[in-house]
Amino acid sequence: MIIKATNLVKRYGDLLALDHLSLEVAEGEIFGLLGPNGSGKTTAINCILSLLKYDKGDIEIFGKPMAPEAYDIKRNIGVIMQNVAVFEELTVYENIDYFCGLYIPDKTERKKLVEEAIDFVGLQDYKAFYPKKLSGGLLRRLNIACGIAHKPKLIILDEPTVAVDPQSRNKILEGIERLNRQGATVIYTSHYMEEVEQICTRIVIMDKGKIIAAGTKEELKAMITLGEKITVETFSIRPEDLIELRRLPNISSADYNENLLVIKSDKGKNNLETVLDFLRKHEISFGKIYSELPTLNDVFLEITGKELRD
């Protein structure tokens, strides 16, 4: 087990930020950590890294007890936080070399690692640029390069794709998967559910300092009642039709807004066929109709009752 946190308790005065939290991250995982703001994600990460004192509990990383002075453990961890943390007075190359130098004193080895990190994030053409000359996406890539140049075994990424262009986002996600294939274990937090669905092998949802759900994306989706969402383009639905629709078997809700009829169904077979039969029987004309299986966002909403951005 790469990380084993047991019974963590952290209080800020009367606020219980971590409520007897236990968490395990296995070697080789891309581990998604989700939760609304204030759920305890950042507090948990800071406690795991011994950046924050906690009131109770135990933390092991790489099978050893974690402590503020455990530098042998820390040199195998890379941390990329949401806020870009680089030196404005240093170039791209100099920034990566500086952060790599905190772990790798040998200049020859460090030069090789810095060049590999630059290639990895696609900053070959920007080595002599200063951070203020970089776009938001390139800055994020620089931030990641600074955190992974020393080839850590455990990488923690907190919102690495916030406010970046689609090209940089894809580059970052591909890079995370490549790091994982090369042997790194990754903890990943994000507000973008589609990213978590795309790359995470296991996901934990936190709220109020506790884990309220954990599993693969398939296991999480199996926990909720929502079966599918059916969307129908129509101009002719009446209020009485909506009332009758809501009474159909397995239909949990039916709402009509701006010529779109959105029907949510519980798990079960032939829900789309039931809706189509209803539309034909009531002579309701329609255009496009499509069905969607539950997403990770649906899971999050049903389990927490909150938008992830709350």
C-alpha cells in the first residue's frame, strides 16, 4: 500500500474538518479524490504530506510512518497544487532545474532529468522563456514539470487543468496517464468530472470530513437509483401529459423547458421504449430523442446532494 491513513481527526476550533477518516491508496492507482468545497480534501492531503498537524490518527507512506522530518519519504513524492508556484525571475529551464535540485544534487543526473521533464510536458520551445511570457496552459505544464522532474513514486495533483485551453488539458491528462504507466501512483483532484471518469482507476467521494462513497466509476454508478436520462425535443407537450408521464413505471421525474423534455428513470429495462410508446399514444410529435447512462456527476449529485463546484 502506497498510502495508509487510519482514523484521522483534524479540528479547527469547533469545526471537525476530518472525522475519523481512513484512506488507502494502492500502488499503481490513479486515485480520484472528489468532494465539494469544504469537504476536507485539501486538509486530508496536507495531513498526509505532514504539512498540517492533526489531532488523532496514523499515516504511513511507502510502508513507513509519515512525519514532518521524513525526508526519505518526501523525496519520492511530487506535489502539484492548484495555484501555480514557480519563480518569475527564473526561466522555464531554471525553474525546473531549481525544483529538481531540491532532490537531485548531482548536476549531470539533474540535467538529464530536467531535459526529460521538459520533453514530457512539451516545453522544448520555451526553455528560455520567463513565466510571465507563458499562457495559462503552458504555465500549468511548467508547474507539473517542476513537480515531477525528480521522478517521484507518488504524485499528487490538485486541479491541474483549471483555466487551461483544451489542447493543454489533453496534454496534461495524457501526461498523467503516461506517468502512471511508467510506475507512478497518482492522487488526482478535479472539478471536471469527465476528466476523473477518463483517467481514474478508483474514486473516493468525501463530504464533511468523511468518505461517503468509494469504488471504480462502474461501482459508484451502481450505487445510485438513476438508470438513464432521456431527452426529447418537442413543441407539443401539455401539462397534463407531464403529470401522466411522471406516473409511468420507473420514471422518477419529467421536466419540460425550452422545448426539451428531460425524463429521468430508475434502473430497469425498456425505459426508452416506454417513453416512445407514451409519445406515440398521446400523439406528441418530437424531433431528436436520445438516452444517456448515468455519469459520475449524477453519482456525485445523488450521493452528496450538491454540485461539485459548491
